[in-house]
Amino acid sequence: MADLLSIGASASQIYKSALSTVSNNIANLTTEGYSRQSINISENAPDRLGQTYLGTGATVDTITRGFNAFAENNLRQSKGELSTQDQLINYASQVVDVLGSDSAGLNQAMDRFFASAGDLSIDPASTTLRSAFLNEAEGLAIRFNELAGYLNDVEQDTQFDIDAKTVRLNNLAQQLVAINAELEGNFDLKNQPPALLDQRDRTLLEMAEIANIHVTEGKSGAVNVRLDNAFGTMVVDNNRANQFSTQFNQPQVGSVEIISSYGVLGNVTDLTGGALGGLLSVRSQVLLPTITKLDDLANTLTSEVNAIQTSGYDGDGINVGTAMFGDDGVTTGAAGLTLLINDPKDIAAAQQANSPGDNSNMVLLSRLQTEDVMTDGGSLTDGYNSIVTSVGSQVTLAKISREALQVVYDQAVAENDQVSGVNLDEEAADLIRYQQAFQASAKIIEVSSKLFDAILAVR
């Protein structure tokens, strides 16, 4: 009867552990990154009894978590791709909202400037109209300065984000090294603590949100991580973590280097995808072209207006006009655009000596708004609208891509949840099943005790 008792006792312990496992799953229903745990029971070696074998019960083999490497990898990849588009949408939307704004954009400022030139051409001798024209010219220069300043602020924000995410990537790499060290204390993956493996995968998922990574798993569950692909820059090499740093090359806005401190030193060129990849794309594909085009627009406006201004005569009809726009002596382009004249008489509205009523030069200036003066064709207004349209198109494409990637990500989450997620219906069914098994185990112990007592009574 001792064997019957030991079988019942071991069975009750097994199903007590099974009930604890189910309870743990239910308790962690909403815990982010938790993988459903399952108890694995294996048969004990049977005892030979004559020509047959008698079972000796069972034992807990392992407690494993629901995990599928393919599903987990899909989740990491789709999470990173979503993060890339999020950065593009976030920053590009900010830029296009300001550039396309009536109050902050250039269109209204240019319209008022050229409209005031048209008003002055009607009465070129009017001091009031000359002053109004200078005010609009100064307002236009200030608007260029403000837009350039705003784009610089966005560039600084991306720089801060890149620095922060690089530091976070370094911290995650250090965390992963510590996790690897714990995992390598046990050489068999199936005997690793499920919670430790969950921690490893949460770290990898957050890392994939920052940059596209390639993960290689060892026998113990410890991982090596590279950027982008199997031949990319090492991030974690078992017990060693790479440390990345940033270097921003001013004044080239799109130029940023992420430097590796491990292996081949120098600029990391395989940092793609994730938030960092998205931020680098924002700088190179949105900010740099926009700043360059805005500077080109400011330079074209300056050269064209100055060409007309310096070909005419001032309000006295004696002196040749001087340049109206220039830079502030420190900064060029839109950021440095400055109104160089402040006396209404210095406006060269006339094209002839001693003709203060002549308006022909100012007529040329008022028509400049619609002239094809941009290097790639089109007017000044067309040039500005093309800047806004270009950024707007990038936002639209990024949103379309994000919608498609969201579907992929949702599918990856669903597939991963099928394997790793806690299902209350399944847990409730297991709870009943294991409870019944525990009660049956207790009944075995009870029966064993009664039989043993009966044998003793016979004696």
C-alpha cells in the first residue's frame, strides 16, 4: 500500500503545482510581455512485477511557456517597421502643418509683399505706400527667418530623440548581457525560468522598436544580436554589449553618424528601421530637402528682387537703387534673410533719370510673383508650394504605409497571442480539470490509508 500512497501523494503535489501554474496565468492576464505557462508531466519509470510492469505515478518534468520563434520574430519586425513610420508621420506632419499654415507659412506673406508692390506701382510717389511696401518686405524677411528657425527647432528635436534612443539602445544591450549571463547558468533551454525568457523577449522587442535587429539564439536561450541582418554590426555578443554614440555634423542637417565602440570603429551604416531609422530618414528625406529648398527660395527671391531694385532709381529719381535683401552677415539662406533698406525713398520704383513718377520698375517687381524664376521652373509661389506639397506627399505615403503595416502588426500580435497569450476560457477549463485531478489524488491517499488500516486490523 506504500506505493499507492506515494503515487497519490506525488499526484496531489503535481496537480497542486498545475493549479498554481493556471492561477499564475490568470493573475498575469494583463501583464505586458507575459507568456502563458504550461506544466509538463512525465511518467515515472515503472516497476517490474513478474512478467509485467506496474506504473509508479508521474512527476513534474518542466514548466514551459508558450513561445514560437517565428511568431516572435514577426512581432519584432512589424513593431520596428511601425515605429519607423511613426517617426516620419510625427515630424513630417509638424513641418507640413506649419509650412501650409496661413498664419505661419509664406504664401500670405509673399502675397502681401507683391500686392503692396502693385499698390505702390499705382502711385510710386506716395510716401505712405512706400512705407507700407517696406513693412511688407520686412515682414516677408521675418517670415523666412521664422520658418528657418522652426525647421531648426525640429532638427534639434530629432537630434535629442536620436541621442535618447541611442542611449536607450545601449542600456537595453547591457540588460541583455545580464540576462544572457543568467541564462548561461543553465545550459538547457527547456529548463530555463519562463519569467527570465519573457524578460529577454521584452528586451528584444523594445530593442527592435528602436532599430532593425537580427537575433541568434544559443542552446541556453542566450542571444546574440546584430543590426539589420546576420552580417550587421554587433549589438550584443553573448557577454559583451556594443555601445553606440552620435555625432552630428553641422551645418549639414541631414548628416549624422552613429559610432560603434566595438569591433570595427566608425560610422554605423546598417542602422535601419525602428525609431532610429525613422529619425535618420526624417533628417535626410524631410528636413534637409526642405531647408535646402527654402534657402534656394530665399536666395532666388533676393537675387531677383535685387536685380530689379538695382536697375532702377530711388524716390528722388537721381540715385540708382541699392540691394533690398541680403543676409545678416552671419547666416545665409532663409535664416539670415534681412531687409537692407529702411528709408522709403530708397525704393527704386522708376526705370529713368529724374522721373520720380515713373512706376515701370515697380511694375516689374509686382509681376515677379508669377514669373518663372526658379531654377527647376515655376514662380516663387510655385517654388514654395512645391516644398509644402513634397512634405505633404511624404506624410501621405507614410500614413498609407503605416495603415498597411498596422494590419501586419495586428496579425503578428494575434498570431503571437495564440501561442503565448492567456485565454481565460482555456484557463478555466484547465482549472476545473486540475482541480478534479487533485481531488482524485486526495481520494487515492484516502483509499490507501483505509486499505492500510484494514490490513493492520486483520493482524
